[in-house]
Amino acid sequence: MGRGRYPARLEVSPPPPDVAARYLLIWPGHEIYTRPEDFPPISSPGLFGDDRPLEIDIGCATGELACALAAARPEANYLGVDISLKPLYRAVEVAADRGLPNLRFLQIDMLLAYRHIPARSLRAAYVHFPAPLLRNRQRKQRLISPALLTHMQRALAPGGTFSFITDQEDLSTELLRLLPAAPSLRLRTPAEYEIAFSDLLKSHYYRRWEAKGRSILRVELENARAEGNHNRSVSHETGSCNEGAV
């Protein structure tokens, strides 16, 4: 997700109509709220017309992660979602330049998008560096919420991955605090992470905070049946990291 004023400073123009038609979906909040039946499900059949696995980057900003994953994993489909349109223009520009056929971007409030994700339709979901939203009036917009885990528990396929990375300890703590309410989501150990630490995961914000020596926290969950108590820990990293230990 965009942090601070970084996306607002972008100097971008709307994509040409043919490029927008290929890569960009804009779902107005009032329309999806009042006429949800007019919008397709957020699934590979609904958005791509095929049955490939679907992975979603929630709060994708300029789409660095979504573009990197789509290029590295052509066997799957990728959807980047953000509430702000301007950074998605840059994301679409990059996707078009790279000619990525397995990628779309969607402008929508994620709180309205959840109900359009069918059960067990996602192979993975990513929430990397979400905005902290520290002001009281912003609390309802926070991505890390009971609704997020409730819908991830429903939307992830068995064995599916939820990946969370932040430099904000309070957000990581809040995610772990909410986890018992979603018993199907099992906390993975660093050795089990679906994507080992590599430049593939390093977004603008990751590189920015890494250069400053700030600790990065990562939580990865798996959609699995609740099997007693699991060892719940969060991995920390500083500017220098070892492979597989984000």
C-alpha cells in the first residue's frame, strides 16, 4: 500500500484506452455497493477467463510486487488492488511495458471487494507495508482487522498463503492478536515461508526502510485446519538479511 505522500507525488497520466481496457478495472464504490450483481467475481474465471491459480496484492500501490510475481510465475494470475487510482496508472504502465498477460489492477476499497471473492478462490494474498493509519478517524480504514482475517480464511484455497510484511510493530502485534479468531489460519515458521527472502519481495518501501536499518517484520499464514496450538512467532530483520529469514 502507498505510504506517506509517495503515490501523491507521482507524475503519471491515465493509460491509453486500449491499455486501460487490458489491465485496469475501476469499480466505483457506490455502484458496487448498490448493484453488486453488475460486477464479476474476483477470481480467475471472473477476471481472466481461465482456471489458473489467482494471487492478489492488497494495497499494491504502483504494483512492484504484483508485476514481479506475474513475470516470475506465468502459470498463475495476479491482481493488484488499491483504493487510489493514481499509483495504479504507474502500475499499468509497467505491466504494459513488460507485456504481462496474467496481470490486472483493480481500483476499489478493499472493504467492498471482500464479498466479491469466492470461497477458496485465492492461492495467495499479500499485504506488504500497509499504511499505519494512526489517526483515530482513520481506524475504520485499517486493513489489519477482523474482516481481513475472516475473509482470508474463507477466500484462500486449502494450503493457500497470506503474506504480511511491515515495519510497524503495532500492526504485526495486532495481526497476531486477531489470529485466534481465524482458527483455520496457521502461522508458518520462517523455514516454511512460501517465498524465500529475495529481491522479489523488496518493494520501494522495503528497500527504503532496509537502507535506514529499520527492522522489518514478516508474518505468513497458511489456510489449514486448526490442529491444537501452534507456535506463534514473528520474524524480524534489519538491513542485512539471510536467505529465507525475512
